[in-house]
Amino acid sequence: MAVAKQSRLITALDIGSWKVSALIAEIGEGGDIQVLGTGQRESRGVRRGYIADMDATERAIREAVEQAERIAGLSIDNVWVGFSAGGLVSNIASVEVELGGHRIEQEDIDELLAAGRNSLDPDGRMILHAQPTLYTLDGLQGVKRPLGLHADKLGVDIHVVCADQSPIRNIDLCVRSAHLGVESIIASPVATGLAVLSEEERELGVALVEIGGGVTNVSLFAGGMLVGLTSIPFGAADITDDIASAFGARRNQAERMKCFYGSATASPRDNHDMIEIAPMSSEDEGESHRITRAQLIAVIRQRLEHLVGEINAALKELGFTGPVGRQVVLTGGGAELKGMADYVQGVLGRAVRVGRPRGLIGLPDAHSGPGFATLAGLVYYAASDPIDVRVIKPHHQQVIRADHQGLLEKLITAIKTAF
């Protein structure tokens, strides 16, 4: 295999509860992103987003990346890794420095960001992201590019995402055990939002609901940034388990029944469509039985009723109400269930659409569904080469304000600014 040019190539690795997937992409001279190879393996060592079996996870990582390497004809060394487990915390840190009215130079911005780094307080957690978002000039909010303007005071809002340390270290260890370097570990909602949300949606306010295999992440975007998130320890795999338990089917058959015959919405015809269920083991030959599609859908909807109820409660707790609380985007493997968007829209009373990754050239059809949104988002995140205040060298600065706003307070501020 050829050796990859690290400056031009990006390899994304999404370690989920249901699957481990990898994607190798190349950034063209014009900024277009071309997919070179993809790989996927069943995830046997991850539970609810956390590493439960180190060896099984390491093996799945290695095989998924090797499959992508074979297709791309390349050998890669480093990967960008997604983290989707619970324990993620999002906050906004604000900092301001005194300028004295002179023209803003790059050195002033660097000093401001260095001051922001000194104000970070992870409270015992590990910081995944510390990115400057919008600047303020003499109290004027929402400035994206302050360079060259004049101001007495220059401020910035820094988006900080933290996670529990042990799960992050376990993922890092698994990846390195597969003989891969870790470029960075990215919070799943941050990456997924780049793949499925438009810039206007992120500005005006939108809820992103990612239904994974074992975890459902609910995150809010407003003012162009992630302003709140929470995790629900349920996902699409729970629907599969319910089907297997209710009808005495093997899990792989239950998954197939869900994908081919399952739906979140019911119709009168469902009482007439029959589904044959194979015996649980070879010893039970001849004991297969049949159920109606209506019975299958009833089991699915019972779990969905609970899951969407949890999603609705999370949205209310995060403050997703009023004029901004109208748009919801579903993604993740659970969003592929037939009729899912219509069902969630009926329960939540909000406009709901399914978000799929877009904009990647050559993305295989098998990897273009909502279940691969995080994988695509990792590529977008890496390609954007985001600034992180933790790598800004400190200078001497006069900090006149440094505070940490709560999630709900920052969301309300963003909403008022947008409307």
C-alpha cells in the first residue's frame, strides 16, 4: 500500500454500540472532500457508548480501518475518533480584554484566546473542545471576524465540551492498541451537527436528536453553536431486544424484522401481512411460527413511546420551547426506521426531518444514511481545522471579565439575539 499523506488525508473512526465504522477521505485543492475508502464491523465490545470489552473493540477497530485501507489502497497512521457516550457536558466561557481603542491585530486575538484558556474550569472532567465562537466589540455581540476593527474592549465566547475522563482514556487506549494514533477525540453531537445541519439551522435554533444503538444524544444549536446537550441511555438496539424477547427470535433475526417489516406508524393492512419467525436454535427445527406485522409494530411503538417521551422531557429541560423550539432533526441508525419522522413529529408537535450526511463526494450508498452522520461529521470537523484555545500561547493581557454562563442562560441569550 502507498503511505498516506497526512496533510491531505483524513481518517474518521466512529466507535458505536452497534457498529464500528471508518472512512478515509482526501481534501481536494478546491476544498472538495473525496471519499477514498470505508470500512465497517459489528461492535461487540461497546455498551451504551462505553468500552466494555477492550479486546473485542480493538479487534473491530483494526478490521474496520483495514477494510477502508484496502479499498483506498493506502496505509494510514492517525484517526479522528467520535465519542457518543453519556457524561458529555457543554458550556460557554466568556472572557474580555482591554484594548484601549486601537485597531485589532492578530496578536490581540491571540492574547484574548490565551486569556480564555486560563479561564477554563473543567471541574475534574476532560476537555474535548474549547473553541472560540462569536466575538464581542464594546458589548456588541455576534461579531465573527474582529480583525482590523477598532474597539475599547474585545471579548469572545468559548464553547467548551467536557467528558468524564475514564471513558475517554479507554477509547484512546483501544485505538492505540490497534496501532493507530489519535489526532483528536470529538464529541459526537459536535461532529454530527456539521454533517446534517445547515448553517442557517444552527443560527436560528434547532434540536438534533441522534438515536444510536445504545445511546440517544439530544443537543441544541442556536446562534451558530452547540448550546446544550444531554444523553438518554436508550437506543435502537433496545427495540431489537424487545422484538427478540417478545417473539422468541434471535437478535440478528429481530434486527432484520425491524429493518424490513418494522415501522413507527401503523396501517389497517398490517393485520393481514404475516412474518415468519425461525426457531431460536437448530434443536427447534420445525417449530417456526408466524406473527402479523401489526404485532411487530405494536412492540416497536411501545418502546418508541418511552424513548420519544424521554426525548421530549430532555428538550423541555434544555429549554427548547417557544418560537425557536420548532425544528427537530433526527439522525443516527434509529432514524432509519420507516415512519420515524412522522411518528416523532406527531408526538412532539414540532417539525421533524431526518438528517443524512451530505456533501462528501463518492460516499457509498451503504454509508449515506443517517446511521453514518457522525462518521461524515468527523471528516467535516477535521477538514475545518478548528481553532482550540488550549494550543494558543499565552501573552500578557489585562483580563477585565471572565465568567461561565449556564446552558439555559446562554440558549436564551442566543434566542433573543436571533429573533
